[in-house]
Amino acid sequence: TTWEFMPNHTLTLGGRYGQETNNYSFTTISALASTAPANTPYKPYLATTLPQNKEGAFTGKAAYAFNLNKETMLYASYATGRKGVAYDMTSGANNANVFNFLPLAAETAKSAELGLKANLLDNRATLNVALFHTKFKDYQASSTQTFSDGSSASVLFGIPAVQTKGFEVDFKILASRELTLAANYAYTEAKVTEWPYGPCYSGRTGCTNTPPNPQNPTATYFNGAGFDMPNSPRHK
């Protein structure tokens, strides 16, 4: 719903409620050892049934806009987001260790944004500027994990806290009837802010399993706080 409570002042509110029910069971019929020949029968079968998950959740958004004039608007917004619990269904299904901490908790996000939108030069040009800051809790991502039995697997993880912040600028102009020019720039800092049990890949130094990870006691780990998120360039 949108309410123009004063001339040039607009408030927008929105919400969504979702209900989710899911569960997962898995049976492997092949040997778990990575050195075993292909299709070797595994006896007894590894049968895994994870607890059923049932939950409801609300997400919402509030935004305020102020029209400086007919061509320019300033705005501020705050929103929450949610992605439901996660099951690692295929990537590490041949390794019993990956079931120790599933399902992962739901991923949640809180996001704030400030911005400007403007039409310029008799509507022949547009300018958009935005500053943003988003905090994620239990961020869902996959990574290779090494276990104390020497095996490795691609495992789905819930990172306790991640944040991304920065700003972006978009500009477009109709230079002539035949030519449109556009320029875009974004600066982004995406970092892990909390991850005491970050996974260790094979050969990484500084790993330990003392004290054991309470969710996965057989795995080695290191403190991943402060590391940049992968595939997140500062300048784009």
C-alpha cells in the first residue's frame, strides 16, 4: 500500500507471510569410500532421514520518498528477506559426514537503502544513485570440507553472519535519435563478519579440530571472519 500523507511525501508499506513444510530422506547403495570401485554395493545401506521442517515467517518492507520536483526523487527504504531451511541433497550425498548438521537454518536478511532518482535534460537523461547495506544471518553457501577420516566433500554451509555494503550509480542519456549512451559503476564490500568454523579445503594451513566443531566434530576448520566473499569484486 502507498500513502501520500503530505504533498510530495509518500510512504509505502508491504509484507508477505509464507508457510513452509519440507523434509528429506536419502539411501545410498554405493560404497562411501572415495577409493572404492564404482557401483560397489554398500552394506548395510546408508539410510538417512532428516527431521521434518515446518515453519511460518513474515517479511516486510517500508519505504519513504520525497519528490524534490517533478523530475527528482529522494528515497529511503528498509526491508527484510528470508530463504527457507536448506538440505544438501546431491553434492555430498556419498559421504555420511555431510548429514551431521542438516537441515541448515533459514537464511535471513535485513537491508537498508538510500537513493536518488532523476530525469534530466528534458527527460533525455536519467540518473540513479543508491547507497546500500545488507546484513545476512545464516547465509547459505557451499564449500569443500575435509574430514578427519581423510575424505572430502562439497558441503552446504550456513555462515553465521555476512554483510554487503556500498553504492552504485547508473546514468543514461539519449545523445541523438540514433544513439544512447550509458554508464554504470558500483562499489561493493562483501565480507564474512562471523564464521568461527569456516571449512578447510585439502592442503590449507592453520586448520584445527580442537575444540571440535559442535555441529560437525569430524571436520577441520578455521575462523573465517573478515574474509571477502567469493565472486564479489570491489569495483564493477
